[in-house]
Amino acid sequence: MSDCIIIGIAGGTASGKTTVAQKIKEVFGSNVELVSHDYYYLPHNDMTYEERTKINYDHPNAFETDRLIRDIRDLKAGKAVDVPVYDFTIHNRVDDTVRVEPKRVIIVEGILVFENEELRSLMDIKIFVDTDSDERLARRILRDVKERGRSLDSVLTQYTTTVKPMHDQFVEPSKRYADVIIPRGGQNSVALEMINERIKSILR
């Protein structure tokens, strides 16, 4: 699919990456497919739930990025792929997969999608969503407690022991690879309009 555009959206935890992706999808509709790096967390079937809760999920080694790269290459070549399914409530991958068809616009979203050079090289547009750390923490607490069944203590412990250190070590430095940096994420309508116009021009 030679006219396929790969858009990378990176940024810290709860920065608004998915919101930006959804805003793009609102404009381009069925021409857009979203693939999240989070789907590619490695399975840990050999571990207990308690052991899985202690894994550093914000380190590049937590992901099966090689498989994501293969899938993006296949989508770019016009081939459908079977994307893994990850269940955050049990900290593990499940047996199901989701069939993803090639589309004109493929969005690859995740905190570390700019960290890997090979994955970066597949992207036509790289967007970094830059949101204040206090706001990101507040959003993460709400999301993890409401949607993922976590306790407040576990969210804060994970944030201080792995999320913030890994953000400082890997996520923030990857900002330098971005073509566009969006402050305030999905609320930045001017930046989103500019990105959508750029996508339109490439598609033409």
C-alpha cells in the first residue's frame, strides 16, 4: 500500500496521545487505523499476578517491539495483521488477537514509540504530546483506579518507582525525534488542524 501514511504519536503516560489519535480519526474516519504499543506488552504466563505487578512496564524491554515493527511493515505493504490483546486488569496478554486491516493512515501510539530507531524509521510524521507532569499523574490515577481496578497506593508506588524514572530516561529524551510537539494534547486545536492539513496534503 504505497500511499499508506504511518503517524507516530508519543508522549508521557496519560499525556493525551489517544485523544490526539481520536481527533485525527474524526477527520479521516474509516481511512484511519490505530495500533497501540501497549497491545504488545510481553506475556508473562509463567508468573503469578503478584509477580506481574512488580514488572517495570515503562522500560523498552517490557514490549515485543520486534513484532510491532513486523506488523507495521506488513500494514504498510497492504497486508492485514493479527494484533495481540493485553488485559491491564491482570497484567498479562490474553490468547485472543484482533485482525487489523491496512488503511491509508496508520497511527502508532505509545510512550516509547520513538525510542526504537527501526520503528521510528517507518513513520512519516512523528508527533510528541507534551503535557504537564502533574496533570498526567492526575489523569493516570483516575484512569488506573476507574478502568483498571488499581488501588491509589499501587498507582502512586508504580509512578514513583518506574513510571517517572523511565519517563526521564527514555520518554522525554525521545522528544527530540518528533517532527511536531503538541503542548496540551487534544485541547490544542491549532496544532491538530495543522497536522490534519499535512495529512491531507500527503494523501493528495
